[in-house]
Amino acid sequence: MTAFRPLPENRRARIAVLDDYMGVAHRLADWSILADRADVSFLTHAIAPDRLTTELAEYDVLCLLRERTAFPGDVLRGLPNLRALAITGRQNRTLDTDTALALGLPVMTTDGSGDGVYATLELAWGLILSLVRHIPAETGAMRGGAWQTRLGTALYGKTIGIVGLGKLGARMALVARAFGMDVIAWSPNLTHDRAAAADATLVDKETLFRRADIVSLHLVLGPTTRGIVSATDLDRMKPDAILINTARGPLVDTGALIEVLERGGIAGAGIDVFDHEPLAADHPLRQTPGALLTPHLGYCVRETFEAFYSQSVDNLDGWLNGTPRRLLQGAG
């Protein structure tokens, strides 16, 4: 087993908290616990992949917020001064953990999202309601002096198709039932028993996209789910149906989604996640009609961030004392 890289000698440790876009990390945990042994920098900008090894060269520890910045093996190997990683959440799919451990970097995790565990599905329902009742458009019209410009659609009696019926998908089904909706579901490995346990009806993929008034995605991104929503699937949807994606951008063929929205093939799409984040300022999705966009806000609530950062501070305190905590399984 590779030994962990040692703490810095005869100087204070340098810690970088990455991707703090909203500038809130410093006030959501008691970072002063580390002040006698370390200097902590809060980086509020996204760093381009080709700038990572240059901009982060001086730091001993990187504190990563979920999967906002990818750290493949070549980047980790290009940071010879790096001594530890503190990640938020139990895993990070964009971090090459095998390389990190082979390099002697302890990878410290956090236990979860605290009371923000269902925050992403709450946002999904916010997107749904915003689209079916035209809330952003009506708000804009009100500011311009107008009154009642668009007729909305009720959820009661409609059908929601849930793609992925895990922890969040099952909770989506529960809320949908409270609205009086019919719930159908599909995923590559979903069984009738698991669907029934969530009070949903298992259907095949084609049926889901044809029948659903709302399609909401709750799958994990992986080799078998990348692009799982294709142009063919989008073409099967009703012209008054909407698509909701609060899971991962690459689950959907983005080009096909833009095309179907531009020609009015579906009524709208609520999108919180994108192929590359932050979404480029000139990305065509920003100008696509019917696209309601939010900047990956799903898990971004105070409750989640307080849990993430308070445990990260505790982990860093342990590392500075020579006893790193909550090590990724297989580390240490």
C-alpha cells in the first residue's frame, strides 16, 4: 500500500476550496478551526482544464465541491505539491481516485447531503410548475405591464414518466401521486416489483416517451446511460409534453433536444444540468425557445452545503493533526 504524502514541514499548509461560485463556503462552516495551521483560499471562479496544474500548483490540499471540476490522472500527476484531497459527498465520478491513492493522496469524503437530501427533486418540481404554469414568462409580462398572457395546464390527471426509479425517482413518484398524477416508470434494470414498491407502473421506454405528459430523468450517468435519451425518444413525445433533466446533462442528446424545441416538437424542457459546466455564455441552449435553464442548482441549498463544508473542515482538521478522517474506502 502506498504511504500517504507527508504534511508540509516548517510552513503552514495551503488549502484551496474550489468552485465556490456563489462565494458562500467561508460562512457555512467554522474554518477558523484550521487558522493556526493552514491558509485557506476560496476560489470562486471555474478553472479551465488546461489551467489546473498552473493555478493549483502551490496548494497542498484541494477541497472539491462535488463534480464541478474534473481531476483525471494526468492532472493529479501534474500537481507534485498536492498532499491530500477533501471531496464533498461519498464519491466523485470525475476524480481519478485510483491515481490519487496510487500517488499517496488521502481522499477524505463527507457523509451526504444532510437535510438537503431531496433538494434536487424539489427543484425538478419547481421546473415542472414553472413550465406548465408559464411562471417565468408571466412574471416577465407583469413587469412589462401585461396581465394574463398564457393559459396554463393542470397536473391533476396527467401522466409523469420517471426515467430512473431510485431514491430520488421514487420520491418524485410520491409527490406526483400527491398532485393526482398517474406515474409510469422505466430504466434499463427496473423490475415490476421495484416499480410497484414506488407506486408506479413499469412500462417500456417507447411507451413512456409516447404516453407521458412530463418526462423526468433521475438516472446515474455512466457508459450505458450516456445519451440514453435520443432524438428518437424526443420525437416520440407529445407536442404538449415537457422534459425535465436535473440528473446529468449527457443523459440527453443535447443537439436533438435543441432541434426538437426549435421546431416546437415538445412544449418545453427544464434543464439544470449540462454536458459541460459552467455552460458556455454563447451556448445555443441559452437562446433556445422553450428551454427553462437553471445553473445546476439541484443540490445547491444551505442544508447540503453546511453538511458538506462542516465535515470537510473536520476532515481537514484531522489531516493537519496527522489523522485524516472519513477516508475513501480502500485508502489508508
